[in-house]
Amino acid sequence: MRIAFYSMTGNVRRFIDNAGVRDEYDVFEITPGSKETVLDDPFVLVTPTYGFGGVPAQVEAFLEVNSSNLKGVASSGNRNWGAHYAQAGQEISGTYNVPLMMKFELHGTPAEREEFIEKAGAINESIEREEIQPH
């Protein structure tokens, strides 16, 4: 399983780096030059939220070509936006029918990073079980 992420301001990148997931997972950063890269493996997505709960355009373009392998989403935001806090994750979850793993503020706390590691691990185990025991 991979972890794909997009970070415009650096908060999501800091979340990924501080979570230490690069040692365990293949991590893919969505950039303007890579937003149309096709990932052939299952992945979870970590995305920021912009404006009034919007999904970043780079992430939308990436999902247009990769949504079939999306297994879960986590989103960052700023609680100052109230009801729009980390709304991008809810939008993606609903649109692509995948679990919203979590929301976290800015670059996350140590507890939130640990929660992400646990939830990513559970999704990865589920994927591995499906590969071993196909329906």
C-alpha cells in the first residue's frame, strides 16, 4: 500500500514526515508535475483543505486518474474555519465511497500522527487479507 499526499503550505508534508511513515510505506507526493501519474497500487490519501472546505485542484486531478485504488482519506485543516474544518476529507470520502480516516489540524499532534499510523496499518492489513483470500 502507498500513502499519497498533497501539501501546498508544508503542513501535510510535516505531518507525513513527523509520522515516520516513509520507512514502512511507499510515499508519493502529489505535485503539479505528478498530479496525473497513475498509481497501480492501493493507497490512502492525505490532503489539506482550502478555502471554504474545498478539495485542492491538484488532488482533484490526481483522483480523476487514481480513484479506483483509493482506500481511505485523511484531511488537515484549521479549526478557525468552523464547519468547514478539514472538509476536503469528507468531500472525498463521500464522492469516492471510502472511509474518512481522520481530520487533523495543520500538521497534527503526536497523538494524531499515531492515530494515522494505526489506521493506515489497519487498511493495509485489510488489503493484504483481500489479496490472500480473494472473493
